[in-house]
Amino acid sequence: MSSVWEIEDMPEFEPLREDAQADVCIVGGGIAGIWTAYLLSKAGKSVILLEADKLGRAATLYTTAFITQVIDTDLSDLVKMFGDEKAKLSWLAGREAIDQIEAVIQEEKVDCDFMRVPIHTYAKDDKELETLRDEESEVRRLGFNAGLLESPLKGFTNAGAMKMPGQAKYHPMKFLRGLIKAAEKNGVKFHEKAEAAELTPSAGGVHILTKSGRSVEAKDVVVATYEPFNNPKPTHFKKGMYVTYVYALEIPKDSLEVGLYEDNRNPYHYFRVDDEEDKQTMIVGGEDHRAELGFEEGKSFRALKEFIDDTFTGLKYKVSHKWQGGILEPSDGLPLIGEYAEHQYVAAAFSGNGMTYSAISGKILTDLIMDRGSKYKELYDPKRSLAGKPLLYKFRDYAEEFVGGAVKNLFK
Ligand SMILES: Cc1cc2nc3c(=O)[nH]c(=O)nc-3n(C[C@H](O)[C@H](O)[C@H](O)COP(=O)(O)OP(=O)(O)OC[C@H]3O[C@@H](n4cnc5c(N)ncnc54)[C@H](O)[C@@H]3O)c2cc1C
């Protein structure tokens, strides 16, 4: 498995060789842990980050790096599940996150190919366009800027799209490299090959024991290990692992408009188009299924290839990379970000929206740890009980995905 985002000069760090102390210990060195380390250190906290392997080499290396407030659960479904106010708040969080990412890139002078682009949720036929018309009016009713394009977009089979401007894309590993350097400048101590084994409450806050027998004493700890490594009770039954599949393609110059695209089917597909000097590149993904189903990966890659050939009829392309990765879906459509036990925080279950949710969780957890409060605390509270309505909607969603794609691909 290889990713298009590999870079040569990622900084490297020593394991934890002595017991240490800090205001905050972050466990997990993916984009969520590094965002949180950066923002906490900027706010004046001393921070130690423990990474089991190497920084940024897990889910973050395999992302497609759409940076968008259009999360995997439709806004009209969020309204039905949580009401206007919370649905709107979740989209506002996404919009703020994109602004925050852009501001930090500018402030820290991070060279990471960041670019504002629209996201197009496209329809395959007129029936799907009608559904998008409803979604677009909900988006505008709640005060966001979207438009319905009723004629086909350039370069592939479609019947039109809902277009949301102001979204973004970047090179995730270049971004991470810049964020690590900025955090280091603020005093963050990074340790690689430093796997946390156990968290226990202590007089000073939390005692973090590593597999190698070293420990960190911290007032607060943030678990940002994708699947929380310590499996805290309040997060039980609130998430499920899916697998998604990706092809990276090289295509001729000017084949499609640069930007982000997704369909509205179940299971859904997504692609991003980037310009290079003499060509375009396109990363196409989808055909997600529950990880427990344990499919032979070839079947899902074949299904994705069929999708590419049906959707981009006649397009000349060359496959440069392919990979697959885990997507941790929240049971009610919203991630788990916040305090799950005294002085212990978690950031998890970002679905396919970890670029925005990592920035959102960095901000929320910094605000909570700094005792500043957060307007998002309740929305993403990992201790929230799962209400019937959201569960019902998401269950229907996941069941449709199972019937619509997973079973079909089983026979490929
Ligand atoms: C194919 C694919 C496409 C995606 N596309 C998008 C997209 O377009 N847009 C988007 O927003 N999101 C997307 N996502 C989701 C996004 O990539 C993830 O949500 C995000 O990268 C998660 O970051 P993280 O820091 O939580 O986890 P990770 O990057 O997985 O980092 C967690 C780290 O914790 C470490 N760790 C684990 N256990 C321990 C331990 N006990 N002690 C110390 N360290 C530990 C791991 O080694 C790892 O480095 C995609 C995901 C995939 C797989």
C-alpha cells in the first residue's frame, strides 16, 4: 500500500528515555494530536506528545484531504436528527475550522499547497438532482452559501450538482510537517516509538505509562489515537470501523475543474482534482463497507475501478497509487470530542472529515483544558447518550450502504 502524500523530510524524534512531566500529555501523533499540541502550546501549556510509531504515518497519511464543512451526514439529516440549532452549529464548526487552518498556514508560513476550492455534491440523474435541490434549500435556509447547478459539470457523467464555495484542499503531509515545526518552536516535546500502555488517575492529574516502562505525569491527557487505545467506557457503542478504497490517477491537463467532488449515493464516492504543470491528478475513493465484513480487498478495488470507467467515460488515465484505509464512523453522525473522565479527553470518530474535525478538536480541547468553555462542548460531548432519532437515521444510512454496495461487491 502506498500513498501519494509521502515526503522525504518529515522531522524525526527520539523515544521517551526518561520519566517526564508536563501540563498536558497528548497520546497519538496524527493530525488530531498534533493540532491539539500546537494550539495548547500556543496558549502557554507545556506539552509532551507520545507517538507509538512515527508521526503522521497512520490514517493521516492515507487521507484524500478534502477540507470541508460538508460532513458525511447530510445537513437535512442533521436537522431531522438534532434540530436546526445543532445542525447549524456543526456546519459553523466546519467553516471556522477551514478559516483556522488557513490562518495558521499563513501565520506559520506553512508551504502545503493550500487552496480554497468548491465542493460539488453531484447528481447522477434528474431524480438525484431533485434530492439535492431539497438539500440545497436546507443549506441556504440555515444561512450557508450554496447553489444548485442544473447542467452537467465538465468531464464526467452527471446531471448537475450542489456547489458549496469556500472549501479547501492541501497536501496533508506538508501541512503536518509545518505544524510539527511550529509546535516544536512553541516548546512541544515529541517522542516517537513511545507507545502509551495505560492511563491512571494520579494526585497531580493523570499518570501515563508507556510500553517501555517510562512514564509521563500530566495534569491533563488527550487520547488522539484514532480508535481510543484505552477504549474508554463512555465511548462504547458510539463508533464503528469502515474501510474505504482509493485510486490516485494521472489524467490529461484540463480534463476537469480543480476542486472536490462527491456523489450522494450509498455507499458514496468522492474525488479531488489537482492541477500539476503538465497534467492533472485525481484521487478517487469510495466503496466503503464495515471492517468486520472482512472482504477480499480486490473486490472493492474492482468495484471502484468500474465506477471510474462508468463515470469518466473515455478519460485517459494512469493509476499511480492505490490504497485503502479505516474510517471510524460515529454512531449518531457526530464525532466524539471532549472530556470523558476527569482530566482525560478524547478526539475520535471523525468519519471522512478528519481534516476539519482535527482542527475543531484541537480548538475545543484547548478551550476546555484552558477552562475557557466551548460552544461546541455539548454537541460533540463523548459522554452524551445516544438519542433514538439520530440512531434511527444513521442506522438506515448504514443499512442502505450495506445493501447498496457491500453485498453487491461481495459477488464481484
Ligand atoms: C482513504 C481515506 C480518505 C480520507 N479522506 C478524508 C478527506 O478527504 N477529508 C477528511 O477530512 N478526512 C478524510 N479521511 C479521514 C482522516 O484521514 C482521518 O480522520 C484523520 O487523518 C485522523 O487523524 P488522527 O490524528 O485522529 O488519527 P491518525 O492519523 O491515525 O493518528 C493516530 C496516531 O496515534 C498513534 N497511536 C495509536 N495508539 C497509540 C498509543 N497507544 N500510544 C501512542 N500513540 C498511539 C498511531 O500510531 C497514529 O500515528 C480519510 C481517511 C481515509 C483512510
